[in-house]
Amino acid sequence: MITWADAEQSATRGGALELGLQGNWLLLQGLGQMVRRYQGYPQAFGAAMYGVARTIASLAAHGYNPL
């Protein structure tokens, strides 16, 4: 994970890049979590993966913009 001790060292607006990277990274970790959590339950697994993928896809329009 990328972090900066001083917000002035951040690439954009006081840590916005840092927050965006963390959000994306955490959601990508969620994909692996879904594999473990729903092993043996294909319908629940598909629904969970769709939800995580939809959230990742919406980051550009709804997640990064406010930062």
C-alpha cells in the first residue's frame, strides 16, 4: 500500500490519491474473500462477486470523484 507521512508529499490534493488506492485495493481483496466465504455455494458466490465487481466498476463515477 502506498502511504505518505506528509499530505504535501501526496500526488494529489492532500491524500486523495492515497484514499483512492486504498479503496480500490480493499475491494480487490474482497474478491479473494468471496472465494473463501462462498466455497461450495455457487449462486451465493456469483451474487457476491457481482456485487463486488459492480462496486469496483462504480468507483470511477461515484467513488473517486468526491475525493
